[in-house]
Amino acid sequence: MLTDVMTRYGLARDLRQAGYFETEHHRQIAQEMRAAILTGQLIAVTGVVGSGKTVMLRRFQETLAREGKVIVSRSLSVEKSRATLQTLITALFYDLSNEKEVKIPPQGEERERELQQLIRRKRKPIVLFVDEAHDLPVKTLVELKRLMEVAADVAGVLSIVLIGHPKLHNALRRSTMEEIGSRTAVLPFEGLAGQQADYIRWLLGTCAAEGTMVDSLITDAAIALVTERLLTPLQIEQHLILAFEEGFRVGERPVTVEVIENILARDLNDLEARLTRHGYTVRALAEQFSAKPAEIRQLFRGELNAARFQELSERMRSAGLPI
């Protein structure tokens, strides 16, 4: 946010640096994960883009590491679409080994046996976190069962937490994924869970300079409109920043309903935007539903012929897409 805008409204901190807002839903998800991790389960935490799942998981990981009862491992690979079972095994080697220079055997049999030795020596439950898991290849998802069995064979407890968009949940529901899907505890993460107004007041109160009241920054009616139109922390932060910049431009303080209406994107909740937030790009939709990318774009624009639109729409609804 521009310095002049922050000074004008009495903001001491950028809205994107406010910190951690925790709801009862956050605490419930953490409680469910903790119980599942201690018993060696495969867990999928799914939520729309910007809902705060990565921030929540990072805080949860820090808590687990601080308590010291569970060993935390993370897959840091950024190319999840190319991640193999070996990628995840490599992450475990790096986080479980006490050696300064980690040596991973190149051959599969030797590698898995060495991993078992590492797990046996730790004598604690181990949890591997995999973010952006909606992009993992199907083959890798299915093979997670084998990875957990490597630990179980030496009486170790290995849990895997997959974090991703609702696309991941839908993928695990497919009949072709029954082998892994039926073994996965899916925890839908709802982010603010209806507490948008509380979040807005907390966010502004946290970032306001000493002596600056939230009511002097934005009107109650404007907060109500933001609450009605926006769902996630990411959306709220982005649009409030735009609102303050627009208010600065037109000389409005506090921010009013009119200012909010001016900066809200008209296509905010269009079909394409909704599906994108659930993890479905044009390419992903075309591949999953055997369609041409041009057909998906026509569907988004409302230009697809009626018969094909009905066919694709029914298949998408059956697959759990919000259409």
C-alpha cells in the first residue's frame, strides 16, 4: 500500500502484514489433524484459493515442532505436477537425517531400507506436509499408500498431510482413486467460516496506528458490503487496499459503500472465477472432461451450444464442481 494512503488513513502497518487471525474453525481443524497425525493417517486439507489454509498449516507446523512430540517434515518441491514418490522420500531423508551432508541411496530397495532405519531411530510419529497437493500426479497420490507402509513395516507412525484446492478433494472421490481416496481423511477448510466482518475489524484494528479507530477508516455499511461480496482473507485484503487507494484518490474518509462498489470486480463471482478458486484452470478442465480448451472458454463466456453446455455442466456437477 502507498505510504501516502497509509498516512492519510492512519495505518501503521500494511494489511498484508497483520498476522494470524484464528477462528474456532481453525482450532477445530488443528484438533482433527493432531488426532489423525498421532495415529498415522493420510489427511487432505482442502480450501479455495486465498482461504488461508497455507498460513494456518504453517502455524500448526510451528506448534508441532515447538511441542516436540512429532517430527515435522515438509516437501519443498515447487514443481508438484512433476513430483514423484521419490521426491517425497527425498524430503523425508533431508528432515529425518542428522548428517550434515545427507546421502540418499540411488537404488530403490536400498533407499527404502535406509528410510526405514531413519524412521526406526526417531521413535516418534512423523508427519510429512505436502502443499499444492492438488497438482500431484495421480500416480504419486496412489503411491502414498506404499510410502506409509514403509514406516508401518518397522512399527513407525508416518502421517502425510496434503494441502490443496477443492480439486484435490474431488480427485480423491473418483472411483479410479478408491485405493487412496478411501484411506484419506478429508478436512474441508472453510477459512473465515462466516466471520468476515470480525476479520475486517480485527485486520484494520491490528494495522491502525495508535489512537486510530476502525470507524474512522470505514463505515459499517461498507463493512457489510465487503462481508456480503467477499469470502476469503486474500479477497478482503486486496479489496480493502484498493478501497483505501480509491478513497485517497477521491478524498473519502472513512471509506464508504460507494467507494467499495467502485473497486469491486464485476466478474468476481463469475463461473470462471469460482472454478479457478477451486483449482480448475482451463487446461485442467479440458483434460478432466475430455474437452477442447476452446470449448471451456466458450462455456465461460456463455457461447457454447446448448447440448454441449448441458453435457459438460452435468459432468462437472457430478464431479463436485461449483457450477
